[in-house]
Amino acid sequence: MKKRILVIASIAVLTVAATILALAQGHMGGEKMRGGPGDMLEHISRELNLTDAQKAQAKAIFDSQKAAGEERHAKLEAIHNQLEESTAKGQFDETKVRELANQQAALMADEMVEHMRMHSQLYNLLTAEQKTKADEMMKMHGGGPGGPGGPHHHRGGPDGPPPGF
């Protein structure tokens, strides 16, 4: 029974690690991103009719997050590799796996906080009219905790971020 629990726990850890690796390689909410921040910015800019000043501010926000995001993704990939090494050929050290899982969870939490911070900053660049349109677009695309992408999507409303971010 104990061996079976360890096997299930190992599979769960590897599944989570694979998910993190997929995120690190450019997937979001289960859907592969079609482009980088520049493409996303262009889409939002077009849909919400951003001014040149808003575009410049949004680009600065994206750029400020880029280095930290790349560093976090590199750490997540390193943890994934350590998990694979520590469970290769049937070996299992629960203390080591738990330590790595906790490091991974902390990095994922940091990533989510930074992602939400960026959403907030971008949303706050919008005019009242643009926020209204962004909120409508979020509703139309099923934004919200239960909508596509799960926790990466947010409820529309005066404090919600624009869609696509």
C-alpha cells in the first residue's frame, strides 16, 4: 500500500512538473500562445483603440516583467530536471521531492502574483470607456474563475484586467 501511494505521488509530481515546463515554454491556461507580448499588445491595442502613450506604457510594463519571468522559468526548468533526476529508475526520496515541490510552488505563486500585478497595471492604463469595452470582451470570452483558462482568467468588472493579458 505504501509503495502504491509513493508511485501515485511520484506521478502527481511529474504531472505538475510537466505542466510547469509547458508553462515555461510559452503555454498559458492550456492554450499555446500564438505570439509573444508584442503580438498580445498589438491585439489589445487594436481591440481597445489604445493611444500611442498607452501603447508605450503597456510595452514598458511587459518589458519590466520579461527578465524576472525568464529567470523564474529557468528556475522552474531546473527544478523539473532535478525532479526527473531524483525519481529516475524508480528511485524516490520523499524529502528531496517535497523540497523541490515546495520550491516549485513558491515560484508558481510568485509568477501568479507578478502576472496579476501586470494585469492590474495594464487595466489601470485604460480610460473608463476602454475599461467598459474590456469588461464586455472578458464576459464574451468567458472570463472568470470558471471560464476558459481557469484561474488565469478573471471576472469582468471595474477592477478586472483587459482581455488577452
